[in-house]
Amino acid sequence: MPDTGMSIEEAAERLQVPPDEVARMLSAGVLRPAEADPARVDTVSVIEQMGRQLSAITAKLGTPSQASTADVLGAALVPVLVLLFALAWFVEIFSVRAGSPLIPLWAMPVLALATLGPSWWLARRDPDFQTTRGIGSTLYGDKATDEGRIGTAWLVFAMVPLLPMDSYVIVEKGEAQVEILQRSQRLLLRKRDGLYWPQVLPLWLGAWALLLGATALAVFVG
């Protein structure tokens, strides 16, 4: 008996993509129409596409069991480097208020590059989204798009996003788990080609406007 296939909506649910994406896959030949009914999607082609998606999925787990020792050690440096930058920022605020900056203002961008730059690079290598006392990396956003639901991984301090790392299509999102000092979450993601700027830019600008505004208040008010 010929395969009667499945509806576009059923295929979209299986593949975790919008129905429009299924229609595009049919047009591109990624999926095949069912032999018995060309308006439906061939079941085998859906299964084949699910296999291709699984092979492209990056699994982000709350435990670093699949990470190399170097990656785990590198990830442990992320909170240290970010905290070093934050401490220098706070010291600069209070020393400027006192009228004698301990760190020249021109040196702050250099210090940011020397601490946040390696932190960003190490956090991108970490196979887990982890924060320790609000410092580390996490995923923000769950925006519905033609590609699926999209979130962006950020380097964070006190859970405030500092630098975007990568944007992902969210295939599956588990519940967040909070332990004594760490927060973790199980995620199944498909990495996008590049950042999703409509999501990244407003959050990035808003976070840094908040940080710089709070800094200006701390320096000039009180």
C-alpha cells in the first residue's frame, strides 16, 4: 500500500519547525510529497530529515560530562575573568568619585578586552550553559521566527548580558535546575549561521545603557 504520508502540520510538529518551513523543504526537495497524495508529506522523508537535524543538533547539558578537561578548566576561568573586570570597574567608580582614579580611563577598554575577550572565547567553547553566582553563560530569548524559536547565548555578569556568543534554534528546552552555587538547564539546540540581530541588538544596547547609566549615577550622584 502506498504511503499516505502526513499533513504539513504533522510534519512541522515532528520536525519542530513552522509549517512554512515544511513547505519550503518540499519546494527545495529536502522533503518529498507522499506517493498517494502529493498534498501530504512522505513519512520516510520526514524521518530522514529528523535524522539530519539530530546530527546537526548541539546538546547543551547541565553537566560537563562530554567536555574535555581543557574545556572544563577553561570554563572555570570564565567567572574569575569576568569578576576581575567587574572588580576593576567598581574600583574605578569609587576612585573617580574620590577624585583620584586608580586606573587611567584609557586603560579600562584595554582591561575589558583582556578579561571579557578571553571569557567570551572560553564560554563559547564550553559545552554547557552554566552560571556561578550569576557569572558565566546563559541563553536568553525564545522568539518565534520562520526558522523556529530562537534564543541567544550570552556572557553574563549578575545575569546581565554583556556579550552575545551565538544564536540557536531551540529544538527542546528543559527546566532550569538550581543547585547551591550553579544554575543549569538542559537544551537541545541547532546553531544558526550568525547572530540573530533583531533579538541581540535591543538586549545588548539596553543592558549596556543600564550599566553605563548606573555607573554615571554612582560617579556623579551622592
